[in-house]
Amino acid sequence: MKGVRFTEEQISQVLQQLEKGMPIKEVYRQHSITQQTIYRWKAKFIGMEASDAK
């Protein structure tokens, strides 16, 4: 089964929710992604602006 693709802007929004203090479990349930995906995105995109990710 092919997974859902997220744009850089969507990934940035998810990571911003985490930075604002939303619990990680709530974030991955809300967006239907795995906890591992969030950790992978954090390693790759944390600290970047949406324009930097492009």
C-alpha cells in the first residue's frame, strides 16, 4: 500500500505544532502518520523555514 505524501509546507506545519507544545501522540493521531515519521521529519526539517525546505 502506497503511503500518503506530504508537502514541505504540511511537514513544516506538523513540526510547528510540536514546537508549540502539542503532545506528540496527539499530532500523529491527528495527521494519521506514525511516530517514526515524525522523528524522521524532525531530523531532516527541524529549524528550517518552509522556504528553506524547498
